[in-house]
Amino acid sequence: MSERIPNRYHVIAANLGTEDLLEADRIAEALRAVGWPYPNRSLVLREAVSCLSDALRGKSTEEIFRFFISRSGRRAHGIGKPPSAS
């Protein structure tokens, strides 16, 4: 009998706003345009988690908390968002 190989990926549900979905789609489309193999939202979100992990590696729980509070506060005030195309 063969040994079962564990799946590397797991399906999860996540709540994302319309702007976040549009941005993930924009990034995937940019990758598609230059020939990246299988560009999709999953790839974009996996890379986003990897970037977040890199940014928070070695940080204390307090530093992680402050990172999220800071980001949430900037988003709530519209700071750090790219300008809307009008």
C-alpha cells in the first residue's frame, strides 16, 4: 500500500472587500500579461501572506499587534491607499 502524500494547500474561506479582490485580480492580470504560469488570486494571496510573514518575522506579540493597529488606523483614515481612478 502506498503512503498518502499530504496536500500542500488547504481550501479556506476569507472575507475580502471588493477593492481587495479587484487589486488581487489586477496583480494576477499583470502576471498573466507577462506570461507567468497560472496567475490567480490564490497565488497573489499566498505571496501576500509570505510578505507579511517576512515583515513580522522575529517580532514580539506586542510589535505584531502594533503593526496591525497601525495598518488598520491608516486604512480607516484612507491613508496609504492609491488614488481612485476618476
